[in-house]
Amino acid sequence: MKEYKSRIRIEWAHCDAAGIVFYPYFYTWFDQATERLFTANGLGYGDLKREFGVVGMPLVESGATYRNACHMVDSVEQTTWVDEWTGRTFVVKHRLIRSDGRPALEGFERRAWVVPAPDSSKGIKAIAVPQTAIDRFRD
Amino acid sequence: MKEYKSRIRIEWAHCDAAGIVFYPYFYTWFDQATERLFTANGLGYGDLKREFGVVGMPLVESGATYRNACHMVDSVEQTTWVDEWTGRTFVVKHRLIRSDGRPALEGFERRAWVVPAPDSSKGIKAIAVPQTAIDRFRD
Amino acid sequence: MKEYKSRIRIEWAHCDAAGIVFYPYFYTWFDQATERLFTANGLGYGDLKREFGVVGMPLVESGATYRNACHMVDSVEQTTWVDEWTGRTFVVKHRLIRSDGRPALEGFERRAWVVPAPDSSKGIKAIAVPQTAIDRFRD
Amino acid sequence: MKEYKSRIRIEWAHCDAAGIVFYPYFYTWFDQATERLFTANGLGYGDLKREFGVVGMPLVESGATYRNACHMVDSVEQTTWVDEWTGRTFVVKHRLIRSDGRPALEGFERRAWVVPAPDSSKGIKAIAVPQTAIDRFRD
């Protein structure tokens, strides 16, 4: 699967005192959609560990550009895809569109593909994402 | 006040299955530190409304670059300052340093200074930040 | 609709350092499921305000009893219903069952049905839930 | 230390569309205050593991009774103490008072003291809290 689509209904739980989504929630949705895209391709966290020895996909960078606010009760469509495989890291992009067709925001996460490295000071190290994993992100 | 410093102890409540801070939390801390810096300068949300008619500081853009993970029980120091006043928007920067002196992450929020605009489709509009507000961010 | 059923996949975003759901999340799910049940019955927050002048359903009491932990990647079924209408308040119950059929937890929220009361110190007051609202919670 | 006192300033990040604390946050504050009380007594999560082989303090039950809403910008005082040691479980209580002296809410967590149990189906088991741990909760 190349793109993962989520439908998110903006609820009371997500909104701040202005009645719009409290912005850190968007990053939680990015994280969840990334997990869902990977899981749909047989790369859930359990699979990653079992098949690739991967113990996580820590963030290297993240960001978002906000176009139009998401108001309570609205429903947004989030599209998620891997935009770029760049050796030991990769970029996941997320685009959220409001139900009126207007863009809500675009965001990205650059993550690393990490395995245990008992000898390093961090205990983990990033290695190149194997082609067999990359190949799964096709329709 | 030019810079606001927060001390954050990394707790169970912040950490994911890898025992490090779940990254959207950093943006919550950005939001809180921005509010604290503004409040320290007499620009809390109540003041903003009363004195400037400002009904919020919605996000235009946000982002972060991660250097070293924040582990449970560690204590990080977050420094927050307005890096740039650019007319109707401004950039707040946040730098987090771990207790071992290593950089944890740097992040930013570009926010707009908005007042009600009943005639516009959004109901709000961004206006130039008044100099009297900017002048408060001095030591 | 009498009962609302949600399917929740336990994700990285929900889990703590023990790899199980960080417990305050359950209350967020309670809040969301209550909103969904009410919305399914034409009593979303917008409807409540428009039709009944209701400005919220603040909590009077909440609680949960935990049976078996919810682990990452598991999928749980949450069933939500109004258990009791008691004049100005009502009790919403939530039961979560793991995919292996074991109970995860049961919880409840006692909420009040409140309308504006400009003369009161709190600015709101609880009134008896109208029978026309209660009647909607039928199959 | 018998009682742990936290001062919480209600911020934008905590508030819902009604401008009051979104209630699951109170449970996050319970969790944090419990950790802080235990840590103040030399029973942080690291200590628990090292000294007692304890791998967590999972919830058995939790609950709260809400008296008066916590509004943005208000500052509340949270007092936390272990109310009862009952063998393999214990009850932590939390009382939050608003800055105007009115009660905000009272809550509790019943938690278990658990160690690894590789042979059990859950992988963990609750054991009696040792007296040497209990003895630390004195002034």
C-alpha cells in the first residue's frame, strides 16, 4: 500500500478553548497514521522487530504547515505516504483536508530505522532501510 | 523578559514503549512555554483579549529537530524566546538541553496575532503585532 | 441507539513504558464514546446547544475498574450506554473487552445536563434532562 | 514524606472548548503526582526496579469526584498521599483545591505492587508491599 487514508472526526476531546484542534494532536495523528501505513504493509512494530530487528523509528525531524483550522464536529481526511527513502532515514508525509475541501495542514516526519547497538553510547544505531521493506510500499 | 526557562522532569506519563518521550509531547511543552513566556510579560490569554482584543495565537507553522532522546527520569531544561517578529506573525523558538549537557531538540512555532473579523469567512484575521506588545519582551 | 460500539486498536501513541495503555487514555476514550453515542442519537454538541440550550455535560464523577491490561497492537471493543437517567445527571457506562475475550476494564461517567445561568456564581446550572432527549436512546 | 504538594497552573494546553480542564488530564496529574511522591521517598521507577524488583504499579481502580471546574489561568494545589496500604495493593488519594479555596476535585488510584512472574499468563504478579517501602512514607 502506497497511501493510507484515515478519516478523523474532530471531537470535544481534541479541541482547545477556541473550539479548534489543539495542535500537538496533529502530531499524534501523524504518529498513528505512520503506524497504520506500516502495519498495512506488514511492518507493524511487532513485525519490525521480528523480521528486521528494528526496535523503533525515532524522529529525526518533524514539522507542519497549517492552512485552515479544524473545528469541532468537522471531519477531516488524512492521507499518509512515505515521500522519500534516504538510506538510514525516510520521510513520511501527511496531508489533511477538511470536509469542505479546503486544506487543513500538511506535515512530515523524518524518522530513522534503528537496531540495537549495545556497544554504542545510545544503545541503538540507524542502518539503511532494506530494499525488501521499501518494496512493500507499492499498490 | 526575553527568555523563559522551564525545567521538565521526564516522567512515566510522557514516555512511550521505548521509555523515551512520545514526540507530540514536545509540542505540548512548546505551547505551554510560549504561554508562560507571554504570561510573564503580562500577555497571558486574558491580557491579550482585554488589552489587545487578541483572541488567540493560532499556529502557522511548527517544527522540531531531534538530537538526543529524552529518557524517563532525566531532567531537561527548556529555553523559550521570540526569535523574530515579522508583522502579523512571529516565531517562538524552544531549545531543550538534557541534564548531561547534550542537546535534546530544537523547535519552533510560527504563530499569528489574530483579532475577531466577523465579516471574514474565518471569523478572525491576523493583524500586525503592536510595538507596545513587542517591547515587553526585554530584560 | 441504545449502545455504541467502538473498535480501538491499541497503538504506540497510547502506550507507556510497560507497553500497555497509559490509563488516562481510557478516560479520553470514555469521553469520545459518550460524544459518539450522543451524536448518533442526534445529540452532538451542536444539537445540544441548538435544541436544548445545553452548553456542556460536565463531569460529576468518573471511575474505572481495571481487569486485564491492554497491550500494544491488541484490538479492544468498547461498548457504551447510558445506564441511568437520574434527573439532572446521568450515568454513562463503558465496557472494554480485549480481542481474546477477556474483560479489559469497566468505567463510568456521571455527567450533568447544564444550561447557562448568568445569575449564578458558576454561570451554569444543571436542569432535569428532558424526556424527549432520553427517548432517543432506544433501538 | 507523607504528602506531596504540586501547584498546577491551568493552561491553554489543558482546556477544552468550555475553557475548563478536559477531565482525563486530572488522571494524568494523579499519575504524575503519585510518581513524584514515590520519587521523593526514594521510590522512583528506577529505584523500584533496582531495590524491589518492582516493574510497575498498574492500576486496579481509579476514580474522581468533581466539585468545581478548573478554569484557564487559575492555579490549583494538588495534595497527594497514600491513604491505605492493603497488602498487595494501595490507595493513593489526590485532593485539588482552587486558588479561591474551593474544592476542585478529589480522586484516587488503587494500584498493585507487581514483580515479574515468567510462569504466569500475565507475566507479572502482585505481591505484598514490603514494610521497608511503606516506612518511607513518613515525615
